[in-house]
Amino acid sequence: EAGVVQSPRYKIIEKKQPVAFWCNPISGHNTLYWYLQNLGQGPELLIRYENEEAVDDSQLPKDRFSAERLKGVDSTLKIQPAELGDSAVYLCASSLESIAGVNEQFFGPGTRLTVL
Amino acid sequence: AQSVSQHNHHVILSEAASLELGCNYSYGGTVNLFWYVQYPGQHLQLLLKYFSGDPLVKGIKGFEAEFIKSKFSFNLRKPSVQWSDTAEYFCAVNAGTNAGKSTFGDGTTLTVKP
């Protein structure tokens, strides 16, 4: 079974530039998560989708971050414009949720973003 | 809001030593608890989870964790560590009205000396 796929794995951009990350979850998983992970810290949830609906985006900085999950499968996370403080690892995870919060999340390898 | 505290940031052990990593959470209601592990160069993956029943749960690779509700704790244990257990360990909790949201601790880096 293929795992969660993310691309790119690494991205270096200058501040004020836009950047986009792509995630393909495990086939059949209805719930998709985007996390931000700073060095030395645990993942912090940015947005959670159930199918194509964003059910929790309270931690997403909506002035510069946006996300979409068209057709309830792949997802894209965008930052425009990027700031120096956005340098971090962006993780995507998916799960098959019959009851919210019970099932494990499967994580992708992450995208390491460096903003210069 | 729920929070998770992992008290040990970096633990160094010799092979065959016993391991206990602390995890405390702040939420008074029903919780689902997880330990995830990230081996060097690999993805985060589930070690074990608790959502109901026996508070002592067993996971992969000989790990276990005990849910103590009165102490708001979910400590991870292993009686005898191996060099291959060198990794970063994250405790996570799902709780409350937003049960689908996982809150992670900041992780504990375990280094096992051969």
C-alpha cells in the first residue's frame, strides 16, 4: 500500500515569494491534515479536512495561507507571500475516520521549507 | 484548550536499560491518546494508542504505555531498549468537542548508546 505522498520534499524561496505544497493521501482515507512542525517542536495542526470540507482551520493564518482539497482526495497548501518565519517542515497526514479522533494518522515525509 | 507536556527533551540510555518517557495532558474529559515515533530519516508512525478499555496498552517493538486518568498521564515504557530505538517520540491527545484534532507534545529525543 502506498503511503502519504508529498511534494516537493525541499523548497528554498526568497521572502515575499509564493509557494505551494502538494499532498496525496492514502487511498480511501477521508480525513486529511496539514501540520506545521518547527525545529524542536511537535506538529501543530493548520487545517483538517473531512472529505472536501475543511472542518477545522482555526490555526491557519488565513491572511497568507490557503488550502484546498478538491474532490476530497489530493490537497494543496499555499503560502503567499512567504515570510522568514514560515521556514519549517510542513507535514501532511491522512486517516480513515469512522469516529473522530480514534484512528491513527499516517504521515507523509514532509516538505522542508526554507525562506531566505 | 488541550495541551500536552513531555518533560524529557532528550534522554540518553545504554542498551538494555529501561525506558520511561513522560507525557501529561490537560483535559478533564474523555481523551484518545497516542504515541508516535520518528526514526532518523523516516516518517512519523504510530507506536500505540489508547481510546478505551484496558489502560495498559501494548504497541509495536515491545513498547507499552499506561493511561492514568487521575494523573492525566500516558507514559511510554520499554523494559530494555535497543540501539535501534534511537528516535524522536511524540505524545498526542485528541479530546473534547473537537475530537478529530490532535495536539502533540514537543517530543523527546531518545539516544541509545550501543
